[in-house]
Amino acid sequence: MPITGECFCGNIQYRVNGKLRDAKSCHCSRCRKAFSAQASVSAFVDPDEFEWLSGESLLTSFVGKHGDGLQFCKTVDLHCALYIMVGFSKSP
């Protein structure tokens, strides 16, 4: 069963056509700052199983000095909070 999602304003939509893997919670200072929360939650997705449905051109990116980063919607004020983590290597 596909998993679909969108940013708060609805301009960016995506679908995951596979399973989420290796779900994690992170409490590092970078994640707490990026998500304005005490932790973040993430999971790995095979790139071949991820699909943008609309609004991919509305994404903007931030890549940190460690090579990891975020993509987010740039259509509302600063950003409307679709955060996609990018740049991580595949887990075994």
C-alpha cells in the first residue's frame, strides 16, 4: 500500500511505493534545531520507491557541512514544513 504525503500548503505532494526501513529518532542539536522539537523521526526509503507527485520545483534545499541536509517547501513565508532528509547513504 503506497504512503502519500504533502506539505502544509498542499503544493508539494509525494508517494512512497515501498516499505519504510530503519525508523529512527534523533535527539542531536541539529535535529532539535531543524524541527523545533526535542527530537526528529526519520526512516529510509529506497530512492526507486519514492516519487514526487507535484510541486518538486517548489523545493529548496539546505545541505550542511557533513553532507546531510533537508529539502523543504518555499512557497509560504520561510517554509511551510515539508522536510525531506537528503544525502544519507543507504543502510545495509
